[in-house]
Amino acid sequence: YTAEQRLDAGLFYTKKWDQAQNFGRNILDTDRASGSSGAGFGPSLAQIAAGHWIARVDSRLGLRDCTIARLVLGEGRWPSEAVAIACKTERYVKATVPRFCEALDSLIEAIKMVQKR
């Protein structure tokens, strides 16, 4: 895939992630989603849809790719940190960019699969 396709996929994932986190109510937080937070406000339909989209995409990613995507695109961590955490090794220190690109390529494929449904 091209750098532009990877950027577009990353920005789209980040947009959906942010929608799922809208106004401090995190649909991906099961305690809040189950209503145990006591806030009295449920998530919006857009927030629910974004959370479902994230779950469908994440389920089509391998564990390492999913971890890298969530840490970088969702939580804003550095790719080097995400790769080290996901791969549980420092051996990717000089290969962070290729491993991150590999995760983004997997993200593109996962998004395509979700969009076909």
C-alpha cells in the first residue's frame, strides 16, 4: 500500500476512535457501557456505531497489529513504543517503521473487509 493509503486508513481509524470516546463517554469501556458508572447518560447512537465499527475492525486484525493500531491511532503513543509493547521485545528498535507500516497494511485490509459487509 502507499503512504497516502496508510495515512487515510490511520486517520479514519482515529476518527472512529474519537467518535467512540465522544464527550468523555467511552463506549469501549464496558463498565460505562453497562451503566454501572451511575452517570445517567447512555452513549449516543453515533458513539455506539463507532464502537461497533472499531470492534469489527479490531477483530479482523492480529493481536500485535491491533495493539499497535490502538496504541498509536487511538491513544496517541509513539509507534516505537507501540511496536515494543505489541511485540514484547526491543528487537524492532531499528525496524519500527516497517513494523508500523505492516500494521497499517493490515488495518487497510481489515477496513476493506468491514466495508464489504
